[in-house]
Amino acid sequence: MSAQNNVSSVYLDNVDFFINTSNMVNLSWPDVSEAFAKPLMLNSFPISGYDWTQPYPGKGLVDGHGVRLSITDDFTIDDRRDVENSTTILTSLTFSIPEHMRRNGKALPMDPSWYICRHIFISTNPEAKKSADRGKCGTITQECANDLAADLTWDWGYANDDSMCSQRIGHPIPNNCVGSLGYSIQDILVANSTIVADPVLGPLQTSGKQQQNSWRIGTGYHRPRDPLAFEKAYNRTYLVATVWGFSRGTDPKDVKIPRITWTCVSGGTPWVPPAHDFPDPPPHLHETYAPSRPPSTATSSRVTTSSTITSGVTTSSTTTSTGSALSATPTSTGPTSTEPNLQIMVLLLFKNYT
């Protein structure tokens, strides 16, 4: 999503192919900023991650990375001619980094050996939401974890000419995840040393505060105070899978396994039985699409994985691996959970790397 002057681009709704440009609307950034200044819901969750200010692959997991979900009240879209259906409910995801990776309020430079891909999937599955409300990704099955890990790391640096990411924007969630999360396509946010240093793009990955170009999605057009819009916004769950990988040009002797951590985020309020049927969007049958925002830059190596989940930890049977269910309490202006936030880390070996 791009920002132009005082305009913020947002996805209008969680439709079939939600990343298509036909599903994007430009809103006044001052109005968007004002709406998120007093959100109806603000929910924060920790993300297991690495200190990217150190050379790849870092020295181990660090605390302090996070994702924040914010939901606004009715947001009026001024240019709508249909006044009766001129509002939407906006949801935003913003990302933050540990304090020790900042100085004087600004992010320290990322070491150029890193490349980060954040994959965002939207679920309307009630069980996924109930689990996320407790700070968990408890509905992810073993088969889903295996396929998701493979899809997000296979051909790292090979799959795209303009990005290190193993998937493209708009690629669907693995079939084995549909039963537990529902059908979803993915959006992707990327970060490398150039992006983190950029005064506009950098804060999208390093500041939990609202930015003009933060990731946002609405609930379609509705009449003011329509309970249907609030129902749609609060019943969604966002699976955020972060791949911590290496960048193009990294010295081969320093290349190690890309690692994955993920978390599930929701509004934190109880599941509301739908007054209307809102199934997940059906699989998109078209073979071509026009991503609204490509990721960015590429290199080499192939991976393979076969993983198992034990007590909330995903490990690879072909690699040495570590991971833990981190103890965390999401902070929220709504109901909070004292249960651990499930963070699943997958370590994957490179096969036939040269």
C-alpha cells in the first residue's frame, strides 16, 4: 500500500482477492490518524525474533519484537455518494522492535546481511479467534505447520526476482491449513537494511505507532453504526508468520538456516455468532494477478522440511532446531489474556547450497 501526499491507501474488505487494486481505497491520512488516536480496541502481542543489528544469523532469540492490532470506530469515507453506506471499520497491524535496537527513539541500522518477510493471512474461523484471544495459535495442525514452514522457506531467494521471499503476494495458504484457519491469500511486508533506514518505510517495521502507510483493512461499505461491520472486524484473526532470512550478497560462509516465528492476533473480545453468514473467500481461480505492492530483492539457496509439533514447539526432523512456547501476556484496552502466547519457530536446513 502506497502513501501519496496526505493520502493513506487501505484494503476495503476481506474479499476473495483482497490485495487487488480494485479493493483499495485512498483515505485522508489526517482523518485516519485521528480515528486511530482513540481506537475501540488496541491489542498487542509479542513476536519471537532476532537482533538484526548484529550480522546474520544473530546470537539467538531476543525479547521485544511485537505486533499491535488496532480497531477504529465508524470511519466515514467522505467521497462516497451513497451517504447511507459511507462508513467502514478500519483494522491496522503495526510492528515494533526491542528497545535495545533503538537509540534516541530511532531504530538502529539493520545489518545488511538480513532480509525479513512478514506474511499476513486473515482468518474468520471462530476456533482460530478463540485461540488467538488466549494468546495462542492453537488451531494450527501438524500438517498445516509442516506445509506453511515449507512454503515460506522453500527456494529462499529463488522464487522472486525482486524479493528474497519464497512466496508472492496473493499466494494462498497451504491446503492443509484451510481446515484450521479457513482459506486465505497472503499479503507480504518486507524489510532489509535499505528499508529500515528509510524515514518513511522504516517505521512500518520498527514502530508500533500508526504511520501513513501502515497495513490496514476495512469491512466494506456500511451504514453508520451497522452492527454487521463491527461483527466482521472483531471476528477476524490475523496469522503473522515472520521469516528471518539472509539477504542477497551475504557471504556464503555466514549463510545459515532461515527461521520462522508466528503468532495469531485478534481483537481480544469474545467471538460473536454471525448474524449473517461470512464464509472465508473462495479460492481465487485466476492464474494471474496484479500485486498492489511487490516485496523487494533476491539471492540463493533451497530448503526442505519435515516438522513435528510437540507442546507448542515446531521442530524439523531433518535439522537441529530450537524453539519454545514463550510466556507472554498481550496488552489490550479490551479484555486481556494471562495465557502464554504461542510462538512457533521452525529451523530449516539448506539442501544442496552452493
